[in-house]
Amino acid sequence: MATATARNIRPFSIRVPDTDLSDLRARLQRASLPDELDDAGWDYGVPAAEVRRLVSRWRDGFDWRAAETRLNESLPQFVADVEVEADDEASGRFGPVEVHFVHVRSGVEGAVPLLWLHGWPGCFYEATRLIPLLQASPSSGGPAFDIVVPSLINFGFSGRVAKRGFAPTHQAAAMNALMHALGYAQYAAQGGDWGALIAFHLARQYPGSLRVLHTNMVMAGPPSPWRRPLAFAAFAASMLGYFVGWMADADAAGLKRAKHFMENGMGYYHMQSTRPQTLGYGLADSPVGLLAWIYDKLVTWTDDFPWEDDDVLTWVSIYWFSRAGRVTHTRLYYENEKAGMGLLNRRGGEMIAPSEVKLGLAYFPKELFRPPMAWGRNLGTVVYEKDHESGGHFAAWEQPEAIAGDLRIMFGKGGLAYGAVKGRTGFDE
């Protein structure tokens, strides 16, 4: 098992050099967009009109300095030096590397420490619509949270690892060390995409520290006929129902969407899992290429979310101005495959949490993979589940009220996660 240490926590403010802003504008002024078929639609990728509009706004109207000021003034940000000791001699030691994070304390002594983890192409900015909803005052009657939102290593304003082998298990070790350095011996976690996978690694590697896990990306397969024969029998009956039209509508729609995604939406995954460096030349050199690569997912992975152009450009700018680099974020896919946990080697995906870790599962209809709810109960000790009416892959951004509501119920008095974090019930008691 990988181990890590975190130390030297200090305040941080975002300050992109003027030269980087000038360089971006110059690149955008020289942008050359590809030709497009007369009848092309989103099935070909991002339409040229969408990219042309965003490039024009990014070049001539978007104010990064204003966005930077808002982030600095609204979010208490820090960095810590984190060093990860790999679990094999070949990989050795990673770091020290600076980890950037937001840390919002509630002011309630017994607040639940909540580690919020982003995925790809997410970033810490994704949590900014959720954070205010979890800042409950003592008079609100709901649980309070101390919220920690890191930029994963190799993402955003965190640093980069310059050697091969840095996998999600090592990200988990780094995040656990950060929480301990902040004084949280036990804590809860919430996340989707890579955030969900890293949270499950936290549960498996450090069940004494991560006590509760809530995820909006339920990576669950059907029940095992040997471990849960009755559940498997129910699964077999449900699949028969799927083919003859008896399965619950939400479950059937989720399987249909997953099938479509696996057949039509996995190009990015194959590229980032096999040839990230080749892809990186385009992403690192062209802001238009990076914009299109990310914007494609922001649109197609959400539930018809009405994106504001400046939110998209803030999001993409964080990737462009990343202190880690403009290609490092893709390497997590490659390293996960090499570690034997990826989708391409057919052993990845589902993660089972230890029984002592309490799970909350949120199902959103436009998630990339929305399994039948019965499958999710195979992932561990599920104490809460909710089938939400709308929302997609970026739930904390699209449906922050839904995520906050789930957490308030789970950790509220009477909720099955109440008191699960030792000495931190979420209330002054």
C-alpha cells in the first residue's frame, strides 16, 4: 500500500503571469479552425460555430483577471508539500509535489470533514456551486461541513509528477496525507469520475480514516452468483425484464445510455489510456484544441445544462494555465491501465468498499454509466441511495442542490451516516 506525508501548508493565491495571458491571446489570434461538412452535427464532434463563438469570447471579451480575483476572494486556498512512497520498489518515491486545495471551515466545532474530489475534465472550480450550499450555519438545523477541495496532482494549480507510475492509488495516498495534515484523522469524501475511483481507493487503503463515501458515479456491475446468489437471481430476472420491456424505465434507460457511450463515446478514453503524449502535443500547443477537447465533454456529458460561456472559459483556462502542465492530466488514464485497474484490460471499473465504510449512492439519468440501483448495493454497506430526476456527469456543478441534499440527509440527525466520523457529527454537541 502506498504511503504519503504532507507538510508545510501555506496560503496560496492564483496569479497567472502577464506573459502567459499575452501568449494565450496571441495564439487565439492565430487560430485556424478546421473545415466542416455542410450538414455536420454534434455526432462529428463540437460544431465549428460553437468553437468559433467561444474562441472569439476568449480572445476579445473574457476577463481572466476578473475570474482570478473572484476565485481568490471567494475561496481560501492553500498548498501543501506532499510526498508519496510507492507500494513497489520500481516506482520508488513521488515528489515532493505541491498540492493546491481549497479549505472552507464552517466554524462549527463538530463539523464533518468532507473531502471533495474532482475527475476529468473536472477541476476544483466544479465545486464552487456546491460549497455555499454546505456552509450551514448552526441555526440552520442541518449538519455543518469543513470542506476540502484539492486539485488532484497533475491537475490545475497543483504540481506535477515527473516520473511514470503515478496511479489513482497514489493520488489516494496523497489525499489521505493532506487530510491528516489538516488535523482530520477521520473524514468523509464525495466525488464522481476519477474522484469516485480515488475515493474508493481511499476506502480500501485507509478504512480507518475514510468513514463515509458518497458518489454520483456508481461504477457497479451485476451481483456475483457466488457471493450474492439471491441478488444474482433477481438480476437475471431483471435482465429478462430488460429484453421484454419489464425493467424499470430509469434502469433500462441507464443501460441503454451506457451501451451507447461504450460504442460511441470512448475515443477520448482510448487515446488518453494508450498515447497520452501524442495527444499532448495538440493540447499543449493549441488553446483551441484544448478548448474543443474539454468542451465536447462539458456538453455531451451533461443533462442539457445551460452553460455560460464565461464559466466554460474559466474552466478551460484553469487547464490552460495549469501549473502542472497542459498534458499531465491525461496520464492518469494511462497509469491506471498499467496498474491493472482500467476499463481496457477488463478488470477495472467496479470497486468494493470495506464493510465498515458507509456508502451513499446518487443516480443521475444522464451519467455516462447509470446501472440498475440493485447493482449498486453490491459495492459495500449502502446506507443511502437516491435516484435523481435530472443531472449528468458533473453533478456538483449541474445539480449542487441534489448533492448537498443527499449529504445533509446522510449526516443529519437520524441519517445513517450520523456519527460515523468520530467526534465529528456535524453539530455543536
